[in-house]
Amino acid sequence: MAKEFKTLLTEIKLPYELAYGATWTRFFEGMKEKKIYGTKCSRCGRILVPARTFCPRCFVDTDEWVEVSPQGTVLTWSYANYRYFGMPMDPPFISALIKLDGADVGFLHIVAGFDLDDFDVVRQTVKTGMRVKAVWEDERKGHIMDIRHFEPL
């Protein structure tokens, strides 16, 4: 005889606090001033954005700070039109890996500033290799979303 098990459908929330540390604190303080900072590896010379305490390629500490441009090139992108847990905003939205001018690694953020409800418009507008610029929030708090989104140039 098979047993019947009952299930409970619920949602668990996990509030937490994250200590930024010295590197992320400086990075996010720059965001308040509409500045994007990276750290430079003294061995390979790469500029890492967001700033990091060490180079993940060379494993050396990074202590040189470099301001990079709020403009860049889309390396790859993804269109989200459905809701899932932990989303940065309500859909539809575009997540893109953006190589900011002056940086050597991709920076993950949102591309917007045009009609995202019509996927045909999205396909005609968003292209790998397209140029974008940061659109800043009026009131910045030292958070990654101080950049509201990036929009096509």
C-alpha cells in the first residue's frame, strides 16, 4: 500500500546584512558621486569593475584605484519576461554584461530606456557590440542600483 504524503507550499524569506568591507565601500561611495571605480592588478594590469580586493587571475592584492567611463559595449545580453525569485526588478528587463570603457572585465547590469514590452523592438534595438551609457538615479545611496540602467547611445 502506497503512503500518501501531504506537502506544504510556503515562501521562506532570509533577511541578511552584508558588510561591504573596505573595497566595496569605496566602490559604492563612488557610485554616490556618479563615478565608477575599478581596481588595477599590479601584475597583469587588468582593471576590474566592480572593484575587487585581489585579481582573480593573478591572485595578487589590488590597491590601485582607477575611474572608468560610464559608457561601454554590450558583450552579451538576456531578456527576462517572467518573474522569478530574487529578481532585481519586475519584468520585462534586459540583463547585460557590459565592458565599460577603461575596464577589462564585464560589468553585469540592466539595459533599458526604450519599450521592453515589445520583443520585436528589443531585438531591433539590443545587439551584442552596441554602445551604452549609464543612467543614474537622482538620489544615490551607495548601491549597485544607483545606476538605474544603461541605455543605448
